Amino acid sequence: MKESSPLNLYKFLPQTNCGECGEQTCMAFAAGIISRTRKIEECKPLVDEKNQKKYGKKLDQLKAVIAPEVALVYVGVGDQQLKVGGEDVMYRHQMTFFNKPPFAYDVTDGMNEADLVERVKLIDGWKKFYIGKWESVEMVAVRSVTGDPAKFAACVKKVMENTKKPMILCSFDPKVLKAGLEVSAATRPLIYAATKENWKEVAQLAFDYKVPVTLSVPFDLDGLKGMAQTFAEMGLKDLVLDPGTAPNGEKLQESLQNFIKLRRASVEEGQKDFNYPVMALPINAWMTTKDPVRGAYWESVLAATFVIRGADIMIRHSIEPHSVMPDMHLRFNIYTDPRTPVQVKPGLYKVGNPTESSPVFLTTNFALTYYTVESDLGSNNIDSYLLAVNTDGIGVQASVAGGQLTPAKIKDAFAEAGMDFEKTTHKAFILPGMAAKFSGELDDLYAYKVKAMVGPEDSGRIPGWMEKQWPPKK
């Protein structure tokens, strides 16, 4: 199991409490390493070349101890580089998951140039704003369907001209893969895949071009482990495992069980020779149907299933919103750190183009609450101010009950945000309905110079409330 005690990491640190890392003590730095809020490189005395005679052994031991249970593989370069794997726990509630599985959407070398460019640009530009963050498609999977090395190389080159996103080069023919690598190796693509038939040639490609490689041995974990050990002995450690993704039936059940076994082998059994990230292929849903609606639906179901079951990277086809968005939202939620509520920066925000006569609303800084209110205001063209009160990312009802949201805190939040009610025409603000009990005390705190109005409990009802209650009566 992963080391979870700062005390056990402390013995590998210089124990000088120098503060160069930004923490007051080495013990606090050790806790930061465990939570991944700190990096070893931030401990200057430990990594300084001059100190390697003194600390070199400790540094190597520390790196071994904190290495993630599921190996971390980097795909791509620069700002677009992706981390694949790198997880430490079987279940999120044990700590958190760190690296969400990238979604790679396919193009083929059988597409005409116009369709290819159009699809690549669609993949490159796809994004969705969700609870304060932009969710996007991370990768392009270039599949060889012609078997022609020249056409594949041309396709890869055209993809590179239209996106900087990392790629997966997909073919079982080493000659085709080599043609693709000759034009793209500098971007560090992931190659798919080495099999029982071609593993020698693909291993040589991975070695020569220094790129990560996928090992594909469907429904045979012993064979997959043997291949992984062989590649590791050849010095190839940037591996991704493909244990097989069946689209339906009993084989689908076997696929799910294999994914669970692989994660358990890495995290709970400590099999360091078999702890590589795992690839799922929801695109295989299209093996069962040519109906675009059914295919997109079933592919989305498979993707959701394997997000939950520990897939570290996926290849997909359907990029329609009804197929992508449910899995994007599910992935976002599962790979959100449960130790820290999702929150926005406290402060006063503008919605639309508010003036001195515009209403002033408030809510907590819990991201889901804040963006729901902001969306309801913006979609109904209500120009307004919206105050996010710091409640440590807790929603309105819970923060009212727990004391994170109080009348005094609301007044202080307005003051810190620089809100001057004397410059408004109404001298009022609107409380969430679930904080209605604060209205009287707030009136007292403001000496009745500012009116605390009670809004609806559901922000979706704000437009109807505005028609009846706004502007406030004097």
C-alpha cells in the first residue's frame, strides 16, 4: 500500500526546517508530498548537486517510496503533455484520484482531406464549461484502415498541422507505425499496439523512437503480464496495457473484472512488474451496430463504465454532444478531489452589465451553487452583481446550518469586496431563500440603512421573483 504517514517520509528529508520549500517544517513538507501538493524538487537541500554525497541515498529512497502505485506515463510534449495513470488508491474515498483518463477521438487514413481536417478541428475545438472549468477532448487517435504506410504518414502529418493535441498511432502493422513515427516521434505519441504477433518489431520502434507503447493481449492477463515483463527487461518502462474491451455479453463482464484485477494488482498487491496504466476501447461499441444513435449511446455507456472501473485512457469515436457530455460530467465528478470542495474565489462578480440600479444577489462560494445561480441570472438576461461568500466551498443550506454562513460574515464579505450600497439606487441586496432567517439580523447590522431582501430558495425562480419584488418598495 502507498505510504500515508508523514512521519515515515520525514526520515528521508534533511530535517533542517530551512523553509526553502515554502513550508515551515520538514514534517509539513512530508505531508505535502503525500497529498501531492508538494514536489521533491522543491526541497532544495535534498536535490542540490553539492549535497548528493550526503543526501543522495535518501533522495533515491524517497523517490521509490512515493512513486505512484499505478505507473505514470507521459504522452505528448509541452503544454499539451498528458499524464496517464499515476493513481495511488483503489477507491476515490481512500484519498483521491489524480489524473483523469484522456479521451482520444479517432480519425482514419481512409478519410478524404476535407473530412479529415474538419473532424480534427472539431476534436481540437471541442470544449464545455462545467462547474467553473473547461472540459475538453484531450487526444486524437489516428487509425490505419488502409494498411498503406505512405497514406498513414500523410494522415498523421495532416493531423499535426491542425492540432497540437497528443496522438495515439493505431495499427498492428509495424511498417505502418514506423511511417507514422517518422513524421511525429518528436511529439511523443503513444503507439498502439504490440501484440503476440508483432511485439518484437513494435518493441524496437518504441526503443528507437523513445515513445510509449500499448501492449494488447485481449482476455489473457498472464500473457499480458509476460509481455510487460519482457518489455521492461528491454528497458521499455513507458507501457500502457490493453486487456481487451468487449462491447457486450459475458466477455464484457470479463473485461470489467480484468480492469478491477489490474488496478488491485497495482494498488493492493504491489505488483511493480505489472502496475502500468490501462486502456479501454469504448469505440468497440461500433462492432455491434451501424446505427449511429445506438452506437453513440452504447459507446457512452461503455465509457462511463470504464471511467468508474479504473481505465486510465480511452479511444472513442462518437463526438456528438449527447455521447460526449454525460461521460465528461461523470469523469469530472469522479476525478474531483473529495477532500476539497469545489469552490470559486470569494468576491463580488458582475453578471452581464450591471448599473447602480441593478439587483445585488449573494450565494456561497461552493462552485456548483455559484455557477447555477450565475447561469440562471445570465440566461434570463438579469444584469446584476453576485457576491460569493467564503464558506469553504459549502452550499447555502449546509453553511447556514453549520455556521459557515452568518449575518456578520455576509456584511464583512460585502465590505471586503468594496460594495458601497450608497452608490446604488435601491440600497438593498437579495438573500438566498434558505438564508431567510438572517434578514432581520442583517437589517440590524446595517442599522436599517441597507435592506436585506429574501429571494427564492431555487435560483431558477429568480425571474418570477423579480417581476413581483423588484425594485424594492420604499
